[in-house]
Amino acid sequence: MIERWSRDQVLALAPDAASQKAAQGVAAPGKWSSRGTTGTVVYGECKGSGSKPYLACVDLTEPAYRCSCPSRKFPCKHALGLLLMWSADGVPDSEAVPPWVTEWLDGRAERAAKSAAKIEAARAKAAEAAEAGTEAAGGTGGAGRTAGVRGTGEGTGGVGRAQGGGAESVRHARVAAGLAELERWLADQVRQGLAGAAEHDWEGLAKRLIDAQAPGVAGVVSRLARIRSEDDWPGRLLAEYALVNLLAVAYRRRAELPPALVQTVLSRAGFPVTREEVLTGTAVRDQWDVLGRRDEEQDRLTARRVWLRGRHTRRPALVLSFAPPGQPLDTSLVTGTTIDADLTFYPGAAPLRALVAARHEVVPAAVPPGVSPEEGLREVAGVLAEDPWTESWPLVLAGVVPEREALGGLPLHPRARDLWRLIAVSGGRQVTVAAEWTPSGLRPLTTWDDDGTAVIL
């Protein structure tokens, strides 16, 4: 049995404001010729413009959506309207579902089983390859073991295949040349003065870094123009210069770094790790509280950041997805819910980004365990010591009283939304708040009222 979501949680699933409005228009029992729920599935038949009704169904355990309407939005207004009625206890219980619902659910179960089998087979193959590599290294003497360790440090996640026998690949040579130019450019900027940089300088450098096959660094450089237009730009620009220079130096000296930090440096530079490689990694099972999400435009794509935190491991996770403008984003993680799932993490010194490898039984939602602001800051300090390029980190702060420009004494991000909802829920009392830490301040995501209901901020 899935606990009913709040109206806010349902509307947060809508792809845009127009879908929210349209969903409220069809969230009326009179527009549905039939509807029902088994506790894990909600279904119904909604009257449309044609002779046949639209068949809408939602698998609440993921969630996943199905509707026979021609809408390209996902979830469509019919699925959202059905969920709005369900959240308001307007969908009657049902012991059985229509055949079309059963057919859809069986198809989903079959695809999930095939996907799980594929992942298990890939993990077994990766384990065999790792064991064979260990045996080979053990039989080559001390020199072979040293080379093997270095190759692992520089190449896990698809990078090592580009480096044959320890020699730099063509791509590594190009990246090295591009980052060497970046170091010289940064030194000139500091010597000549920060005010001398123009927008076209950053654009030109970013293009040359793309040509050098370092897209991660190019993305950072291309965003520097935004900082130049802000009021406190000198300090922020110098800080960004320092971090970019640190990345360039770390790449140049990566043979001297710990393997996990090498992974971080290569990832920041733009060397990819495939989804398949991540899914074959070690899985972390926990009850993961979905803390909140944030969408932002990024390089002509919409990026969705969904923050999670394990109840028992207390480990944070970020599920990241992208979509072109107008295309649906991942809606499988509902803010304020809890999932019992296996997560696999991208490699790095402070692993955060993860993939949901498998889901298990339904878990009742509850207010997630939190920490004090002081404990949260200590956690962030430890993360920055391992990965100084960390730009955001999820925290759950317990026992904090929100203010207009601060939360638990910690300043808010300049572009944080108006906190009237958070202040209203608090009423001057202590509350638990999930927030995204950034170097510029906190971005509140979700709070919980006296009944334990998630209130999306």
C-alpha cells in the first residue's frame, strides 16, 4: 500500500505550469467513467473528445505512467488528474484491475526482469575480468603490480582503455596541451588584472578547450561570463580561476594522486563514464529519502537534479537526468517519498552522483533524520577536503528556525525562492528542512509539517 501523496507532490510531477492547470481541470469524478486503485496502481477511463475514453494508469511504486491520449507531455494531464483525485481520496479501492492495466503491468515486469538479468550478467563479467587482471598482475613481479595500480588509478571508467601500456593516448595528449594553455592564460589574467578579461576571451578559450577534448573544463570556463556581471564578481571570479587552475595542475600531476581523486579529476575534465559501467559497480542498498529536486538550463539542455539520502547509511546521492527543451524529464523519484533501492555510484573521491539500479518493496514515507547546522558544515568541509570542486551537497537540517535570509544561522543562496511557505510551516518553531548546500548559500528544497507531510519549497 502506497501512502497518498499530497497535492503539492502530485503537481510537482507536471512538466510545466500549463499541465498543472489542465490536470486540475480533469480532476473531477464526473469526467471519469470508471476509476479505481489497488493501493499500488491507480487507473481510470477519462471522457475525451472522441467516442472512446482515454485509458490512464499510474504504477505508484516507481512511479510510471500510461495513457492512450495523443499528448506528448509526460505525465499527461489525465495521469496527473487521476493522481490529484487519488491524493484527495477520490478514487475507490478495487481488488482487480481491467485487462489493459494487467497487460501494461506485465510488460513492465518483464522488461524490469530482463534489465536486472543484464546488469547481473555484466557484473559477473566485470568481476571475472578484475580477477583475471589481478592474477596477471600478481604473476609479473613488483614492476607489473606497480604498473597495474597506476593504470587503475588513471583509467577506471573507460579512461584506462585509451592508455595502452602507460603511454598517453592521443586524447590525453590533446587534453594536456589544452590545459597547459589554460594555465598560461590564467597566469596572464592574474598578472594583468581581473578587469581586463572580456566575454569573447572566455568564449574563445572554451572553444579551444572543446577542440582539446576537455569539455568539462570548457563548460566551467564558458560560465565565467555570468560571474563577471554580478556585484561581487572580483572575489568570485578569482575563486573560480583558482579552482580551474587547481584542476589543470591536478590533471598534469595525476600520476601522483590517489586513484579515487584521479577519477574525480578525469571526470571534471570531461572523460566519460558509461551508464553500463556504473551499473556494474558495487550496489548500496538502503531506504533512500527523496529530499527534493531542482531543474536548471545547462548547455541547451534541461538538467534535473534529484537529491536523496540513505536513512541507515546516511549517505547522500544525486540522480541526474537531462532532456532537450520541451522533452519530458525523469519523474520516477517523487519528492517526500522513500524508496528501498540499490544505488550504484559514479567513481570519485567523494562519490555523489548515482543511478537507481533496482527497487525493492514499498517503504512508508517519514521525516528523514537530520543533523545540526554545525554537523552539516563539518560534513561539507570533509567533502571539500576530498573533492575541492564540489559545487553542491544535500543536507537535512533538524531543529532549525527559518529566517528571511538564513536557515539555522547559515546564509541562503541569493537566488533562493521566497521562504514564505517554510516560515508558514515553521510558525517560529523548529522544523526539519532538506536543503542543497552551495558555496553561495543554501537552497531550501523541502520541509515537513507536524503531520509528517512533505511541503515542497
